[in-house]
Amino acid sequence: MVLSSLSRSPHGSRGRLLHAERRLGERYAELVRLAYLVLPASLGRHRRVLAAHSLVQRSLPDATPAVPAPRSSGADPDRSLRVAVVRGALAQCRRPRLWPEGARPPRLLVPRLPVVLGLRLAPRSGGAEEMALGQALSDLSAPARAAFVLLRVEGLTADHARGVLEAAGVADAQVAVRDAARLDTSLGTAAAAVLTSDEFDACTLRANPTDLVRRRRRVRLAALAVLAGALTVGGLAAVTHSAPDTPDTRKPRSADLVRVSPGEWADTSRVDFAAWPARGDRVRDRALLDRALAVWADPPSGTRVDRAPDTPADPPPRAPRLLYAGSVGGHAVVVFHDGQRLVRYGESGTGERLVLARADDADVTTAAAVVLEERGGAVRYLLAPWVAESSVRDLTRPDSPARPLSVARDGVTAPVPRWTGGGCGRRPALQLRSSPAIAEHHAFLLADLGGLTPAHLTYTPLPGHGSPPARQPREATGPAALVAWGQTGCDLDSAGGSGVRAVNAWDFAEQNLPDGGGHAVWTCARADTWQGPGNITVSLRRPGEKAQVVTRVRSTAACSRFGRHVVARTHWKSPRGHWYVLAAGSRAVTSLTLTGDVSATRSGHTLAVRAPKDAATKVRARLTSGERLPEVGSGPSGGTRP
């Protein structure tokens, strides 16, 4: 690529071209990240990676000005490279004339070099926060997305970013910068760390094979076509007509299913549903598997189809993986995984049922169990092959030990009682431990929230109570975590529901209550969904009592990596019968101000003021940075109330 560019360069610009090549080599990873983030997500991760590398490599001639820029302390030596990369990425985002809106652009619009054959490349998978940020970026226009990356990742000022966009051919660069600044304000400074993570690094890649079955079929078909062409045109037509359907017809058959060998999970760095072997006593029942695939491709009338939120019901795009096929409780059950979704097909006396749920970027914990059967107030799970120990514990009884859970050789558990809500008598949860063969060997908790996969429960302790500096969630198996979930577990269904990936209980403040009310802990339970947004429940916990719900907020960044600061308020009746307004804030809060029917200001993290039961009040906090923070649920930073 570089040599061909040099040969076309006019005499006299060779030095500038070599200088641009040197700068491109030094900044290659950053420029590829810039291109990858600006390119549309609709291309898919593999095509975005190749397109990003190609754009940067092809930007060299465009990044070499005919006349060198004057040297000055304020000059940007990489401006021409950024302009060339942004211009190329924005060109990829534009639809060709007369091209249908919403349809994928033709492959010819993606630069042809570099070429990768036989592999699918993708950046390393991130978590829910990376998914949420990726969704927020995809919702922006392409110029605004470019402006956001220039501001937040490249560290340019608003004026410099606008200049790059204008040089790249953006008609209204000011609007793009304003839209990017609006998103930047809503996400906060944590977005920069997430954008520079492996999830968005197109130079740190994971390689997987393409669909091997489809590749073999294509090779055979190509060989047949060449052979037939060498004979006669008529023979070619006959062979082509009789060639078997490929998975591209979107009608996979049982013979096309991908089956993973039983021990593969121990020899791969990707420990998720892609590493599950095919298990069950009917994995060779071709009639059952063909029925299941046919119902998935085109559900007949009368089939019950249940979808988790934001889960497409499209037919399988290629031959899926077979995870399970067997008889559970006398009924046939089949489980597939197509890389993005889990699909469970079941046959019973009441007819056929199809359940679909998202499972993209699952990990050791979120891919540890699948609900196989729900009957009579109990659930049977299919456990991952890396689960070495399994037990059941009651979240409402943190002092009681977990009870061993019987698991058959094919990974199917004994029935586990399902909590149906209404009161808080029992709240069963799975306590699993992964195999020592996995680097992430540890115990963890999963709770059934009505989805196809149970939610992963984690815990973040109070500052100074053993919390790591980055305030990262930890497994909810320790004594403090079990106590916290013992008081908040009864409200799990309100915090989450179907489609929840993980729930973290964050103890963000503690407070001594007036009138001998004892000690209380403020907890924010955040339920992150597979599609990105999260819902929270803020509660006040006192020893030996069920948590008092303070507020619930849906689709918010609060209590996450993008919402590290939180302040909340509630009314509380003391043991002496007096009513108070209580408020508390997280670690960075330095003072609290109460306004409304009662006014007060207190320094520190907590506040307790006598007030009538029905007093209308609001609380605001001041952070160590000097910023003002409204109470959760009352403004843009707190999301919207249900």
C-alpha cells in the first residue's frame, strides 16, 4: 500500500510522504480506533475492523499536503492524518444514492484491503457499560460520533474538532460538535476510560473461525461448478440445480448444526455459550432437531413465542450451535445458540413453545446456566460444563448454609423452587463454583428473574469496608454481601425482570439515625439488561429488617460506571414517633442542601431533619469537584421515574 503510494507521488513530495508515513506508524493504533468508532455499527464488528485498518492505511496519500504546514508551537502534526481518516470513515457512513434506507451497504463499499480469509476478527468483548456506550454512539449521527471521539478520545478542543470536521467535508460541523458535547455531558468523564478499553480497540483482536460447515459446502460447490464447466454448459446447469442448499438459504438443517467437543471449554480463552458442548439424550434425534429449526425459522400458527426485550425473532442467519436436546420431565427440549441469542424450543401436551433471549458477550458467570423447564413453581437448569460445584441458598436467610444441588451427568439440575413474589418467605438463588481449570475460578450467585438465563448477583461494599479503589463489584458470596442481599433480595423482581443480565447491590452511604433509630445503610441495586440500559432501586437498610424502598428509576446511568455519584432522600418515622427527612450521598459528596417546605444544609454525606410526614422537599449535593448533584430520579443525571 505504502510502496504503491510512493510510486505515484510527484517528485519533491517524497520527504513529506515519508514523514507522514512515519507519523502514521507512530499513531497507527489511535487512528484505527478513531476510524473504528466513527464507522457505523451496522457493518458488524468484523467488517468494521477491516474497514478501520484499510481506511488508515489508505489515508497516507491524502494526509500528505502539497505544501508543508508552517511550524509553530500550536500546530497539530497529526491534523492531516485525522482529517483523512475521518473523511474516509464518514464516506462509509453515507448511503449510496437510491440505496434503501436501513439496508446494509454493499460489500464493495468497504475497502478491499487488508483481506482476511477463513477468520472472523473482533475486538475483545466488554461489559454492560461498553454496550451502553456503544449504543449511545450508534444513536448519534456520523459527524457527531466523529466529534465525540475527537473530543473525548483524541483530546481536541471544540474549535480544533470543528476544524477537523470542516476539513473532512462536514457541512454543519458546529451542530455535530454541539451534539457530541451534549452526550459527553450526560455520560461524564468515565466515558473516556471505556472508549479506550479493549471493547473499542480494533488492534487488540480475538480471532474465530468462520462458519466451517458453510465454508466446506462452498468449496465443494465451487469444485463442482469448475468440473461441470469443463465438461459442458448443460452439465453445469444440472450440477448447480442439484447442489444441496447452503446455510445461506436461512433454513439450517440438523446436519448443519455446530457441535462443540466436550472438553473444548478447558482449551479456549472464550468461556461462554460458544464453548458449551451438545448434551442430552436426544442430540442425535434428527427429526426433533429439524422440527425445532423449522419452528424457529417459521413458527406455525398456535406456537407460543416468548421474546426477552430487544431480542429479534429472526430465523437463524447460519447453522446455530446445539447446546442441548433431550427429554426433561417427559417433554422434549432443545436449546440453540447463534452467537447473539439463546433459543429454547419445547414440546408438551399444550403445543410447541419458542423462547428467545439475548446472550451476546456472555462470560463465565452469565453463561453458567440456562432455564430448561418451568413447572409447578420449580425450575430445572442446564449448567455450564465448567461448573464444578452447585448448591442452592435462600437469600432471605444469609446465615443459613447453602444446600447441595443434585446435577445429572448431562448438566440438568434437580428442580429448584421458584420465588413467585408476594411477601418474602423464601428467595432461592443458585450458588455455583467454576472449575479450577479456569483462571477465573471462583464462587458466584445467580438469581432467577424470569428470563432464559438467571441474573448474576454482585456486591459493592461501603467505602473503607474493604472496597477496592476503583469500586468494582465483587461476587456476592461474602458475609456482608449476603446480609445486603438478605435485606434487598425480596425486591429483586421490581429492580429487574426478564432480560436482566446482572444486578449489583452498592452500599453507597451509612448513617446513624436520630431518636435512637440505630445504624442504617443506603443501598442502590442496579439491574443491567442485555440490551444496555439499567434500572435501579434505592433502599434504606436497618439491621434485622426488610429494606425500605426509597425510589425506583428506570433507564438511568446512576449507580454505574457512568453514574458514580448519587444522592437520595426519604421520609422516616423514628422510634419516638417523630417524622424526619433523611438524605445521604456517595463518597464524593461534601455537603447536602434540603429545600422546599423544610430547608437545611449539612456538611458531610448524610442529613436528618425533622419535618412533617407530607412535607414536600428536594435535596441537592455538592461534590468534591464543586459540581451540584440533584437527587436520583429528579433530573437528567438521574434518569426518569417509572
